[in-house]
Amino acid sequence: MRENIIEALQEIWTHKMRSFLTMLGVIIGIASIIAIVSTIKGTNDQIMENLVGKGNNNIGISLMQGDMEFEFDGYSGMPQGVALITDDQKERIRSLPHAEDASFFYTRIYAEGIRRGQSSLEGARVYGVDDHFLNTYGYTVYKGRSFIDADRQNYRKVVMLDEQAAEILFEDRNPIGMTIEIKSEPFVVVGLFEAKKDFMPEIKTIDDYEIYEETTFGTVLMPDACWPIVYNFDEPQNAFVRADKTENMSSVGRKAQVIMRESITKAAGKHITYRAADMTEEARNQQQLSNSTNSLLIWVASIALLVGGIGVMNIMLVSVTERTREIGLKRALGAKRMRILIQFLTESAVLTLLGGLFGIITGIILAGLISRITGIPVGISIPAVLISVIFSVVIGIVFGLIPSIKASNLSPIEALRRE
């Protein structure tokens, strides 16, 4: 086999230009597939990272009414048949296998009545949070302080703002120690918070923007003990549960929602329930959509491989014709048909293998250029590279089979007679 490979390399080197042109179809096909697969992998990684959260692994569990998150009218209080989440339930959720932490909070979506002087914060989210919220959600305080036990025990009317809320209400002024109003109640700003850098998503498309659009309207946090000052005394709490790994998010979310559903009786009806947002499933759905679209491109690129394989078969037939006397001489000296067959198959496989290797290098460079020009993320798939190497060899064997059989079946006498 070693001799066959050396002989094949010598033959390729002897006809450098012809060999390169023969490999060109394989190079283009493999390079196209590597570039497309790398783009698919990079896009899928970004989808998973943005939806699930890089290093975050949070599962949101909300009280749902049908397919929509339950929205309070500000007057009704607890929905019929829904009880408060007990401390025992909270601890059971925090103790779930693969659950690192859990936070239980009140929330208002698109809250109104948040203002400072003539500046108002419309469409913001307001959370009444416990002392687990910042850690679970992936927030960190970058100016001022966080809430302390005394804030809750003494029902201090204090808040924390994110960067968007602070900019809208205070512009360039330092908001720490300043007062804002929430439904005419004064609250003192004690801190500013932001998402931890490890938890920041890559927002490069309009879809990514829509996923995180709530952050552009601003977010306000207050201690959960102060929630009744502005809103209702008794309201159901939603939850964030952080899993230890991304792959455990779905199971942790399902177990947590089962525990929270213990607070709901039949009186609530079938349409009101606690439900975990399965972001991993949503990510997989978007990935499948991306894959199905790009699979068409892979099939188109595969046509180039087919053309390249036909080119290999053609040039190998030419090579057999050119080397007829050589084959006849080897057969006359005792070389068996299998020896000739393996020789030409090896030459064909080496030819396409070199084309595959050049194609992989070209594909990686092409993927990098696509990422630089379009901003689309790419991720080199090691399995795709290995499969490409194997596939290029298979192409050489398959399309080199007919020429190799033709060479091995040549009669020594007829071959030596041929000019």
C-alpha cells in the first residue's frame, strides 16, 4: 500500500496542472459544504446562546392564562383558585437536583405611572424581588448598593434601575439617592444593575432584538415586601430557576412547575396554570428551521462534488489509456489483476483525498471571510471536517472503480501490442 501511495503521488506530481484541475471540483464541493456547515453551526450556537443565555441557564416559570402570561388589572388581587406559593414549596424547588438557585418575584409587564418630574418610563417591567433575584437572573450591581434585609424588614421604599431606565429618567445625572414615583408613591434609587458580562447575548439580528426587547424599555426592581405599597397585597409569584447545565434546564423547569401547580385548585379552571418557558425547545425549533433552509444549500454544493467525481473518473480513464503499455508490462511480469486494481484505486483515492484536504482549508478560510463580511457567526465542525476527509476518499474509490477495473482487465498481450 505504501508503494502504491508513493507511486500515486509521483504520478500526480508528474501531471501537476492536470491533477489540480481534476481536484478542483472536489475542492469547490468540500469547501462549499465546510463553509455552509460552519455557518449553520455558528448560527445554531448563537440561537442557543441567545435564547437559553450564555452561562445563565435560567428557566422562567409564570402563571399563564391559556397561552398568555397572566396580567393583573391592579384591583382584583389573587385569581380564583390560585393560592400563594409557600416557603416549603420554594425550598423544595431550590433543593431540586441540578437546580443551583431559584428566585420568586412579583412582576408587572408594561408598567405605567413610573416618572420623575416630566420624565416618564412607559412600557417598563417592574419586579418585586427576593434576595435571590440578582444571583439567579444574572444581574450585578455596578453603582450604589443592592437591597439589604433592613429594606424588607422596615418596608423601605427603595428601588434599583437598569441602565435604560436610569438614562430615560435621569439622562446624564447620577440617580443614586434621587427619588422617582411609582403610581404616585416616592421611591429612592439606591443602586444601578446590569446583566453580568458572561450572560450578555449576541444581538445581531431583528429576531435577537425582539427576544430581548423588554430590556430596551427599562427595568425597575423593588423589594418584594414593598410590593403591596404600590400594587396588591396578595398576588401569585412567578419564578426564575437556574439549572447547573443547559441540558438540565427542561427537566428542572418541569419539576419546578409541578411543585408550583400545587397552589392551584380546580376552581381556577383549566386555562390558568404555572408553566415553565422551555427555551431549549424554542432554540431547537429555530435551529431546525435554520438547518432545513441550509440543507438545500448543502445539496447544491454536493452537485459540485458529483461533478468533481465525474472529472476524476474521466481523468483516470485517460490515465489508463496513456499507461496501457505500462500495465501490459506489469501483467507480463506477473502482476495480478488485483494488484493493478488496487494501484489505480489508490491513485484515484489519493487524488480526491488531496482535493478534500485543500477543500477543507479553503472552506475554513471562506467561512472566516463570510463571518467578517456579513457578521454571521461561524463554528468549525470537527465531525464535518472528518466526514469530508472520508467522503473525499470514498468519491475517489467510487469514481475510480470503473477505470481501475478497466486497467486490471487489460490483456497483457493486447496491452503490449498497443501503441
